[in-house]
Amino acid sequence: MQRFSRRLLLAALPLGRAVAASIEQPSMVDPALRRAMEALAAAIPKAEADPERPVYHFRPPANWTNDPNGTIFYKGWHHLFYQLNPYGSLWANMHWGHARSRDLVNWEHLPIALWPTGKEETAIFSGGAILAADGRPRLFYTSIGRPQPEQWMAAPTDDDLIGWEKPPSNPVLTQAAHGGRTVSDWRDPFLFKEAGVTYMVCGGNSGRRMPGSGQVHLYRAENEDLTRWRYLGPVFEYRDREIANIECPNLFKLGGKWVLIISPHRPCEYFVGELDLARAKFFPETHGVLDPGDAYASNISVDDKGRTILWLWGRTNLPAERGWNGVMVMPRILSLGADGFLRQHPAPEFESLRGEEKTFPAFPLGDSPRQLEGLSGDTLEILAEFSSSGFGSFGFELRRSPEGKPAAVAAIERGSLIVGAARTYVGMHERYRLRLFLDKGCLEAYVNDGFAAVYCPVAATPKDQGIALFARASGPRGGAVRLESLKCWPLKPARFDLSRFKI
């Protein structure tokens, strides 16, 4: 993108002025991009002024975000693209925001990467990224605005992946590829390579928009430029009466198996099994819920350490006047357990944010919530181990008000992990290991070394800082629960650098 020296000064508040001053007035920059950048810059002061905005979960400079898109590790950087409304803090006007990180914790905000161009493109929906034959990434997304969705590609204009252009070969895929087959709600391309060949999956349904018609469709690249594709058929059909459509499918290798993650308009689900590319069919062997909370719309990347990284949108469900909405769930490292089910662990890089460790001795829990000296705050990591013999429920009350009312609870109850309104079965055990990440308006919980993971938003006020342990009996026979160990750390804010947020 060509730059000129004349600068725009558009926002009245100091932070808005500082960022807006870096948005230069170039004659060659698309006016639609310039308007989007100006609007986003002007919204920053309001978003930053919210005391309940999370400080170490990734978030855009301001306004609305949802699905993670195009996640890829390239030349030492984790690149995250994401659904963005630069004009407001509710869903609308979908663009692709862009940021990069060396360590998955601290981020550089970069210019908006993709925006609607032309009279017939009204929104940039979700998609993925892949390395092309020239060794540089390509972005694939669903273009919205024509009578039917189309799959488009964008190529980088520089090696830092700051600028992107849409080649004239677009669209790379239209409904014509399906021959006589009807595919409705067709969107969200995700790409992978196998045996030197590039493949794509897209979500949708069989065209009937009826329960049980959700499908994932498979395509194979027919040239190195990734501009010609062949439709191979529905690689997966979900015969579930509650599911009429599948969004954001991810299909990838892990631990010698293939994993398919889907977003079926309810919590994300995953299947582990085998992929027969000759027959274009995925055969599930195990099935689970990825996160039963308010996480949705997954994406996958693989870094230089060979780690498979899961990205998820964390809903926050805020009113428009807050100036921001949505975060990314902490990046999770995926592995496959001996039982054939996924394990999810928060990226260990977040340990770099830890402050001074506090430890507490073991003790039995009684019927009343117990506040421990020094255990309070709204940005914490907590690691606890409990032993239990038949007690009804036990765990943590978080963000307690001065009157003792918790904004959120994370607990084990009769073999299930409960976080906020979400519940997932983790089995009956004598011991439970619970790891919590509290980040103002967000909470994540991990149990028994990644056996289950849950994200949920937290509605609290800045004065709600209390944290207490509790145990409650479920019947007259009661039981016993004991805190075996407890460590907690205050967590520092991550760095969000705006110095390259300019065009």
C-alpha cells in the first residue's frame, strides 16, 4: 500500500488521536479500508476505558469480534485473523482484522487485512490459511453479497503479511463446482495438506435445511496456484435431529488420527477417526464436546514446535454501549489421550504473566464458603487439587461481591465440571485437579490435565474481587472433601501494541 505524509486526525480523545494520526491519507488506499480503519481507531478510547475488559485474552483494538480466521504460523510469528465489525460493537459489517504474536500472549495489532470490495461484496465471512507453492500464505474466505456465497482467495503483497490483495482469478469456487448437488449455507473454508496435495473443507447442509442434513464438503486443489478446485463430495454427514447446518469445520491430523471439529450452532463438537481420501470419507471413532461453554467457531494452526493450536471465539454478550464485544479464548494446545479423546491445555507461554506465587496448606472443607487470606482479585491463575468421597459439589466462588454473592462458580458436582451455566461430565474420581484463569469478564477452567475445558463470560463490577472455596453435601449421608493443594498467581496484562496499526 502506498503511503503519503499527510495524516488524519479524527478522534477527540488522546488515545484515539494517537492511533488516528498513524492512519495516513494515501490516494491509492481503498476508501472502504480507510473508513474502516478510521472508525476502529475512533472507538479505541471507549473500549480501553472499560474496567471489566479482559487484559490477557486477545481482543481487537475495539468493537465487535467473533470467529478466529486464517490462523497460521509463518516466519516466527503466530498470525491471527478474525471476524471484525470496525463500525460497532454488535455483529455486522464483517471484515478480517489481523494481529501477530511471537509468543501467543503479547500481540501487535496490524491493519485490517480484508474488507468488502466492489458493489457485490457486502461481507467477508470466515475462512482459513495455507502455505502455497511459493512458500507464502494464502487466505481463503467466504465472500457474501452475490446470490450465492463464493469462496475467494487473497495473497500477501509483502513478506510481513501486512498487505493483502484479491487476485482476478476469484472466485476460486462457486456452487457450479457441485454439479447438480445443492449445498445451502455454504461457507467457512478450512485447508490442509496431505501427501503434498492441498485440500479444503467447507460447512453447509444438503440443501434441505432440515434436521439431520448438516454436512462437511471436501475439495482438492487442481493446480499449484490454488485457483482451481475439484469437488470430491460430502466427507462427513451429521445425522443428528437437532443439527441442520455445520459451520467452521476443521479437519486435521493429530497423534496418528484425523480430527474433525464442527460448529453446529451449539457448542463445538469433535470427532476422532480415520480419513479415506480415496473415497472422500471421514469415519469417526470417538466423539466429544470441545467446550460446553460460550466458546465457538474453531480454527487450527501448527507452530514450529509441532504443536497443534486450537483457536476459539469467546463470547461476551455485552450491550453496544460497552464499546467492545468478544475475545479469543486462550490458545489451547491439543493432544490425543490414550482413550481416543482430545486433551486441551492452555499455552504454557501464559506462565510468563505470573506474579508472586501464593500457596495454601491442605485442609478439609466445611459447609460454608471459606475466603482465604490473600486469595482475591480479578486477574488470576488458580491451581487446586481436591480429594472427595461422595460430596455433592465443591470448588470456587469467583468475583464475589462485598456482600458475598459470586458472579461465577467453577465446581465439581457428582462427576461433572460446572462453570457458569455450562456442565460437562468428567467422571467419578477420588481426586480432581482444577486450573482456573480469571481475566476480569472472562473465566476459563481446565480439569484433570486437560480432560475438559470450559470458557464462560463473567458479569461483575470492579468491586467484586472476592474468591472463596466451598463444599456442599448432596444428601443426608454427606461425604468429605479436602483441599490437598492450592497455588495462585496474579496475572499481569498482556501487551497489545498499536504501533503498526496503520495504513
